[in-house]
Amino acid sequence: DMKVTQMPRYLIKRMGENVLLECGQDMSHETMYWYRQDPGLGLQLIYISYDVDSNSEGDIPKGYRVSRKKREHFSLILDSAKTNQTSVYFCASSPSPRVLDTQYFGPGTRLLVL
Amino acid sequence: QQKVQQSPESLSVPEGGMASLNCTSSDHNFQYFWWYRQHSGEGPKALMSIFSDGDKKEGRFTAHLNKASLHVSLHIRDSQPSDSALYFCAAPHTGYQNFYFGKGTSLTVIP
């Protein structure tokens, strides 16, 4: 059964603290994504990873960085979190970056930055 | 500016009725479209894709694409309460390899 996992599911941090969001997939997918979802804005792409150590900025990369050292793991890092980074973050994976491939989403991480 | 626009923002239909959702773009770099569905508290899940002009049917769901007008629609017949969810239209930008989602349509099916 294809599965994308995200940890933690809920997180509360204070402004200025560092945040690490983890994502895993058990499908050996090449491509992984990080999105954020805000009410009224839909899903916005933060970063795409095409494979290990091959990452590309999405539409809103400012304030975020990513790390992918193993194909099955993709991390999103917020250095010195800001209150406007309060959001729901979704990780997704797909077999390749081809437009024909489905993206499989994780359950999301709800982040609150106080 | 939102690259992929959806309408309506919200929609209510009676159980057994037909729900129609719309999606448009003004950028001809969007040629391939996906519909995703997101139930409350979950991640989005792909419903269906449509890459060619015309209709594509999968069970109770029918997507229609008109590439000339960059309009794609999703029709759900015999709507069920379990269809109540947020529906996203999504498309890859062929120039930038980024993937864009619309703001979503919130569908409520009333029993």
C-alpha cells in the first residue's frame, strides 16, 4: 500500500525557534514535494526534490530550506520560524516529475508559530 | 495572481444530485490538468487527470477539457455525502516544472 508519512502531525513553536518537519515514503519515488496550505490560498509549492541532493525552489521558498540525503526521506527546515509560517504543511511524492504521474500526499503537519 | 482559478468557491447539492466544478487558466503553459480531493483533516488525494480535449469518465466522475479556452470541469453525478470535501484543480507549468493548485471548491452534499 503506497504511503507517505509525516512527522510530527502537530507542532507548536515560538518565533525564532528552528523547526524540522520530516517526510517519508515507502514507494522509492524519485520526486518529492513540500507544500503549505493556507485558508483561501490553496496549496503552494515550497520545494521540489528530483532525487537525493537534487532540489529546486518552488513558488515560495523564502524562509525554508530542504534536505534529501536518502530517496525515501525529505525534510523541510525553518530556520528561526516566523509567525507567518503558521500553516499546514504537506509532503507529497511521485514516481517521477513527469506530468503524467500522480502525486501522493501525506496527512500533513499543522504548525503553529507563536 | 492565481495561475489556476476555480469556481465556485463553495457548492451545495442534494444527495443524488449533480455537482459541477470549474477551473480555468489564462496561461497556455498549462496543458495538463488534475483533480484532487481533500477530506477534512487529510491530505489531498488524486481523483483523476485529463490531458486531452474532450471528456474523460471514471465511475461517477466526468472531467471535461477544452484546451483552446483552458477550461476544465469536473462533474459528479449521483453525489453522495462522502463526496463532501475540498476539490482542487491542479496543473504543472510546462515552462517552470512547478505544480500549481487552485484555491479549491468546497463541496457539501446534503443528505
